[in-house]
Amino acid sequence: MTPSWPRQLRALLLKDLRLELRTRDTVVAMLLFSVVAMMIFQFAVGSRGDDLTDVAGGILWATLALTAVLGVGRSWVPEREQRVLDGILVAPIPRLVLLASKVGAIYAYLLVVEVIAVPLTALFFIRNGQAADLLLVGVVCLVANLGIAVLGSLLACLALFARARELLLPVLFLPSMLPVVIAAAGAVHSVAGGTNDLAEYRGYLLFLGVYAVIFGLVAYATYDHVFDD
Amino acid sequence: MNEYVTAAYGVILFALLLYVVVVGMRSARLAREAELLARLVEREEAERDEPARTGLAAR
Amino acid sequence: MSSTTDARPARRLAVTGVVTGALLALSVYGVFFVAPEDADQGIIQKIFYFHVAIAMVALLAFLVAAIEGIRYLRDRDPRHDEVSCICVGIGLAFSVLVVITGSIWAKASWGTWWVWTDPRLVTFVIVLLLYAAYFVLRSSADGERQARYSAIYSVAAFASVPLSFYSVRVARSFVHPVVFNQDGANMPDSMLAWFVVGQIAMIGVFLTILQLELIQRRADRALRRVKARLEAAA
């Protein structure tokens, strides 16, 4: 009796998350990387002691974009390393569910990183910040992560079998990420960068939502062809 | 200001000419390979005819 | 349907080429000797005729590439992959030209070789990255997978194009609420006519190059087949 797709999705997602929880490879690496990246930005542009509040949003999302590459690159690794992918494809699991489970995994990894990175950004770069603004930044993360996760899981599959996988993925992933960086950084800036412009914030959030929807559609249209037959 | 307009159109013209050169080089390579193959075929035909003639002479 | 001894592609190329050449000549003549000079920008505005035409054709090329990508995914006919690949190449080359001519225009208009404030210019830089990645992806795979992955990416990349454009524009619009200068939105007919001629000429260039590339690849494949046969017989 084939289980329903929500149950399959939950099963696959929990499998990946449990695996990650056990080894913690990916998330720890992403966390460390994000902190180091922020330090790089600080030392690169802030050594003179300038107030970086204005660009804090930019630093946050530059960091998250680069960190996302790590997480996305690792999202299919369980299948690849254990050669489980063929087995899963043979099993009666809709490929869309498989893709969705990867989307969920990346989303989760990003969220964990953001839980640390967002307060850190406020601590390092924002002067006179307000806690309420952080909640708004959190919402930006929630929406942006969706587009990143969908884009990432699709492109990671394209890079999966390449010889220079670690090189190919950033090259594929980052140019398509640029609109997210622009919009998410702009959204953070509009509420936490020394100003408070909710109209601007909503505009950027809307864009991020549209981004997620459009790439959701792209993924939906092409997911079946991503996997070898 | 004229220099800028000329520069812009010049770049476009240059790009087109560059493409012509690229096509020319590809064309030359195709010609070389075709010629190589033609010579190969002619040589093989000559080799096939050769033994037949020496065979007749030997008899 | 046999295309091996078909002379029609050559004839089509000849027609397209000649018409395009004529249109290009006509267009340059019109832009420089007939179209009135722009009141605000002066002669610099002349750059725009081809700059915009090339930009539009680049986007058209990417659209065709995406469509051919979808068609490949549907019927797995390698010809669609071939057309898709060539179109991305043409689009990429044209995009380079857009950025270069845009930079020249920026220098002429604002005194600097580069500005981050023009959404069109920035979009094409992003486009360069997007579609350069297409070729990196292609070189990472072979055969059927190469075609399939390229097709998928051609669709994803094309989706990124309007998203990139609007992200830059939305960001700009919050700083400068005024609708930025849409050069070409309110153009006198005398200018508009030559814009259209230039646009059609550029589309002709695109079609000419596309056909030329297809013919060359056909020749290459045929030679390879002969070579393979001879090597097998030897």
C-alpha cells in the first residue's frame, strides 16, 4: 500500500534531517562559514571603524548567499554518497516529492544558520538596533529561503554528476541568486538599516514571494527531466 | 561626442568582422579535413587497384 | 525528411543574409542621415538605435533557447538542443555588445564608464553570468545528459532574466520614485521608424548567424561520419 505523498514527503525529509542531526556536518560548516564570512566583510570594509548599519542588510545577505551554496551542494549528498538515488527513483515515490524533500532540507539548514547569523549581524553591524526589527528580518528570511531552496535543489541536481561539482554549483547557483540578494538585502535595509520604511519592506517581500513562485513553477515544469531515466 | 558614437558602431562592426573571421577559420578547418579524407580515400583506392595489376603481371 | 542533400538551407541563408545586409545598410544610413538629432542628448542618442536593437535580439535569442529547451525535453530531438545551444551563444555574444555599447553610452552621457543605476545595463551583466554558466554546465556533461541539463538550465536562466531586471528596478524605484528615463518611450515617428528598421535588421543578423551555425555544424557532423567510416575500414 503506497503511503500518501505528504507522508512520503515527511519520511524523506525526516530521513535527511535525522542524518544531518546525527553527523551535523553540513550545518556546523555552514554556521562557521557564515560567521567567518561576516568577519571577512567586517575586516574588508569596516576596519576604519565606520558605521556599517547602512550596509548591514547587504552583508547579511551576501553572507547567506555564499553560505547557501554550501548547504545546497550538500543537499543531495546522502543520495549520491550512498548510491541510494537509483533505489529511491525505482521506488514508487513521486519525483516531485523527492525534490520537495530536498527543498525542505535546504530550507531547514538555512533557517538554522539564520537563527545565528541574523542576531550576529545586528550585534556586529547595526548600531541602535531594535529587537522588533529582527522579527521583520526573520520574515524576510522565511520568504527568501523558499526561493533559494527551490532554486538550489533544482540546480544542485544538475551539478550532481559533474566532475568539478564544487566549482560548477556556485557558477550555476549564484547568478540566479542575485535577485534574491538584491531584494532581501533591500528588505533588511528598509527596516533595520537605520531607516524604517514599511512600504519598501513590503515591496521587497512581495518580490521575494514572486521569485519563489516563479522558480517553483520552473521546478515543477522540469523536475521530471532532472533525473536520469 | 562623435567619437563615442563612432566607437559604439565601430565595436559592433568589429564584432561582426570578428565573427566572419571565426567562420572563415572553421571553414578552413573543414576544408582541410575534407581534403585529408579525400586523399585517404584516393590512396585506399590506389592500393586496391595496385595488387590487382601486379597479380595480372605475375600470371 | 532528408536534409542531407537538401540545398534549401543554403538558399535560405543567402536570402536572409542579403536581406539583412540591405536592412543594415539602410538602417545605418537612416540613423545617421535621416533621423533627427535628439534634442536632449544630441548625437549620443544615435548609439541607442543599435544598442537597444541588440539588447532586444539578445533577449529574443534567450527566449528561443528556452523554448527550444522545452521542446527538447518534450521530444528529445537533438536538433532542438543544437538550436538552443546556438541561440544561447548568439545571445551571450550580443549581450557582451550590449554591455560594451551601454558602457560607451554611459561614458558619453554621464562621464563614467560604468553605472550601477541603470537596470538594463545591470541586468545584462547578470545575464552574462547566467549564460556563461550555461556553457560551463554544458562542458560538464556529455551526450544525452548534456542536452537534458542544458535544456533545463536554459529555462531556469530565462526565468532569472525578468526577475533580475525587476529586482534592480524595484531597488532603484525606492531611491528614485520617478520613473526613470525610458529612452524611446516618447519618440517622434521619424525616430521610431528607424528604430524599427534597426530592430528588424538585428533580428535578421540573428537569423543569419543561426542558419550559418547550423550549416557549419551539419558539415562538421558529415565529415566526422566519413572519418569514422574510414577509420573503421582501415
